[in-house]
Amino acid sequence: MRTQQSNEGRGPHTACSCNSSGSSALSPGSDTDSSGGLGVVGGVRVVLSRYWSLESLYSASVINDGASDKTALQDDVGSEEDFYEDFRSSNLYFGHTGGGGEQLAINELISDGSVVYAEALWDHVTMDDQELGFKAGDVIEVMDASNKEWWWGRILDSEGWFPANFVRLRVNQDEPMEECLANFDVGKNKDSICTMHHHGPGLLSKDQMRTNVINEIMTTEKDYIKHLKDICEGYIKQCQKRMDMFTDDQLHIIFGNIEEIYQFQKKFLKGLEKKFNKDQPYLSEIGSCFLEHQTDFQIYSEYCNNHPNACVELSKLIKIKKYVFFFEACRLLQKMIDISLDGFLLTPVQKICKYPLQLAELLKYTSPWHRDYKDVEAALIAMKNVARLINERKRRLENIDKIAQWQSSIEDWEGEDVLSKSSELIFSGEMTKISQPQAKSQQRMFFLFDRQLIYCKKDLLRRDILYYKGRIDMDALKIQDIEDGKDKDFNMSVKNAFKLLSPVSEEVHLFCAKKPEHKQRWLRAFEDERKQVQHDKETGFAITDIQKKQAMLNACKSHPAGKAKAVTRPYYDFLLRQKHPVLSATLPQQQGVMLAEPKRKPSTFWQNIGKLTPFKK
């Protein structure tokens, strides 16, 4: 058997909870297999009767409508220690893979040379070269199941790690894949999920493929609405009743604006349903719905930006036993599938990233003469731009901490903070500044942010220490290129020069760069600065006062008073090397992912967003 890289330390993803057919995998109360109330997930059998017996135990910890008992967690079910011990010793596997005899049996089969197949319950989109991506219904050859959470498998020519609790072992392991496909060829077993995914469009008409994509969009949208409803009614509503456990600020951090997203998505679904052709789904014209609501989708920006804070806050709470019991009780009473709260809170991030992928699939199977073609094409561009905008805002918010750190390292700072007006460094470098009326020449270090130009003086001995000397408001000035030679305003000869001047006052600033190419780079930077300001205005980007204060507070903590505040790396490097992003609409899509299961390692979602693999049909 082949040797793979160790997956020690990997955490399962936190992902989507529904298969592509729209049904929740092993959801409470749903039909499972025919084995008398037993469901099989990753080779582990779950006794549903015991599942529900625990729900009745947990129900005491959540206040039902009309109840006002604030001590339910402690009084109704005994002490937290007893409750925790009961929970820990109950030996229940809420849909998770367990090791034990069944996992051992799987490994023995593989070691003996037997081929073991598993069927994917959910989509798994990889964000790592070592991971195996697949769609719900795909059949995976399991090659290594020694780790109970991550298995190594193969689909066609692709191999990699995948979450064990995303699959279930095929009931009939003796049926080779070739026979499974052959059955489809001769008209047998046409409803088999594996045949749908392994035959592709070659055996299906384009209209049928478009029908499949349309149905998937409609089904997943309804499932998503249910997830949002469960979060709002199953968690938020119950948390609001327990103000002895949660403050309003905590709830806002944990759940963000998910209730606003829920209301919007219900409206969006109604629009899709109006355009959906039930009799002939391939004739549906849903592209216009995305175009109509493309601006509304920007509310996801606030949620995505807040999500890391939500994870941090939630991680603090779940270290306390009573919060673990409370959140589990909320899930059970709402009859939600076995994904922890952090997994459910990731679904909006997943969803906004999946729209461009779904629309790309829809466009692939939409003929150019279809009435919906142009709208789908435009909708794909629009949703890519939404994803790009959210990604860009995320990056901007991450940068404000670095800008605050930079400011805190500057000596003799005066006036308002940089973040009061700016959130992006456009360009930086050294130039000569000439001031009126004496035409005094000064060598300064300049930092061009959106809306302002800040200049500092280097320390004569320690060149890594900067002293604040002033700032220029870019909103009130215009740039003027100056030819080499004598300047009339300053009555002196200049080279590689340009001016910043006010159209309404006599304010004039003259600058000289060292080389012609430096001058041209500065002129482009000033153009970029105006484009950035206009772009922020059009997209409504803004940093809240709370975010600004928090960034400055964090910066002050890292620079204790009384110590020399050198502009040390990485902040100096950040400011000198940071490049202004190109705002062209032709940028490639910053693709998102459908993540998976709880207990996830610290997310590298945004850092890896540009490298992700799209869904494969």
C-alpha cells in the first residue's frame, strides 16, 4: 500500500451539512437505512433511539417558550460535573467516525488487498493540495483508514486526504465500479448516484444537465434557508433568553448580522421560485434574480469580516462546560444535524463563495441561444465581483492592525490617528519636499494613504526611527506634473518634480524625486489613491469606530511606553513593500470554498482563497 504524508495534527473541516440532493445526511428524525434504526456514517453505526434519549436529558438546560427559570442548567439536571460525566460516558457517536472494531475491520480489508469503496454524503472542496475534493454521491476508493478522522482515498487519477465523516461505506462492497457503471449503460440502476457523477455530460443531454444544475441550486437554497432558520430560532432565540449567560455584545460578536442575511435570503428564494419552471426546469430563467440582488449580497461582507471574531469568542465559551451543554441542547431541541455551532456559523461564508461556482456550472450547460444565457453570464460576473469585494474588504480590515502598529512606532505623533481617515497604504518612499516661502529643501519619508499623505523625518543616528513631521489632506489637492527647469512659483530650478496644489486656496507643495522613474511611480500612486477613494465610496466600504479603537488599543499594547519605538519589521517592510491592489474588474475570481466538519484547525480560508479548486462535475 502506498505511503502518504502524515496527517497528524490535521483537523476536520467544518462544512456543509447537506448532500446535493438536498436531504440532510442522517438528520434527526429522517429515514436512514433499513437496518432497524441504524445509520452508517464512515463505518460507524449510530443508535438513533439513544440519540433521542439524550435529547430529553438536554432539553432541561434550554428554556422553552414561556419559561423563565434561569437555573435550569444547574438545578434541573444536577451539577455541571455530574452532567458532564454522564455526557462523556454515554458512548454516543453523533454521526462521527469512531475507531473501534469497524475501523479496524476496514484497515484489515485494505491490508488484505480488498478494494473498499465509500460514497460521499456531502460536497468536499479542497483548500489543500493534499486533500481530495469530491461531490455528494461520488464513489471513493478508500486506501488508508488508520486515522479515525481523515482517510486517504482515490477518485480516478486523484488521491488525497478527506474527512471520514463525509462518507459512508457502500453496502455492497463486492460490486466493482466497472459493474456499477455497466448497469447504467444497459438501463439498470439509473437512479444510482455514483452513475450520475461518473458518466458526466457525455451520456446526458445538455438540457438534462441544465435541469440537474437548476435543481441543485433550488434545493441547496432551500436547505440553506433551513440552516439560517435553525441558527436564528434554535440558537439566537434561546441565547437571548439566557442573559445570565450571554451579553448583547457577545451575541452580536458570535452571530453577527446573520438574522439580516436570513431575511434577505428568504426574499431571494422567493425570487428564484418565481423564475423556476417546475415542469421543465431547464427552461428556468434565474440569472436575472442574481442580477437584481447583486448589491444586496454585499451584506455578507460584514458577516465574513466578523466571522474570525465569532470563532474566537465561541472558542472561549466552549471551554466552559455549561456552554457546551447549552449549545448541544439548543441543537437537539431544534432537531438540527450533528454539526456544532461553529460549523453552522460557517455556512454563510460557504454559501457566498459557492454562488459563482454554481453559476459557472449553469453557464456551462446553458446554450448561447437560451433566453437565460446573457443573464447567467452577467450574474456569474456579478457574483465573482461580490466575492472579490468581500475578499478585498477582508484584506483591508486585516491591514488596519498593521497600520495602527506603524503609527504607534512613529515618534512625536500629533493630531488624529491615521485610521480616522484612512485604511490603505498606497505607496511610500523618500522625496525632497520644498516649502514656501523660503523654498527650504527637506529630505523626508512619505507615506501615501487613501485621503492623506503623511511625511516623517529619519533619525540621524538610528535610521530605523521616524519622527512625525506633518500630513497633507489629499481630498483638497490636485497633482500637477512639472517639467525640468526653473519653477516660477518657487523661483528655483527643479528636476523630476511635481506639485500638490489646492484649486481654492494658495496652498502649494513641491516635491522632487531622485529619478524620473520614481517620479512616474509617484504620479501613478496619486492616481491610484483617487481611484481607491472613489471605489470605497461606490462600494460603501468603511471601518467602524469600534474596529479603529480596537486596532489602536492592540498597537499600544505592543509598544509599551518609555521604550524606543523603532519602525521595526514587519511593519516597516509592510509599509515599504505593500503594493496597491489593482481594482480592475478583470481580476480572476477569488474563489471560496465549501468547508466541512467542526473541530477545525485555525482557518487559512482567506489566505488560501485564491488557490482553491472549483467544484468538479
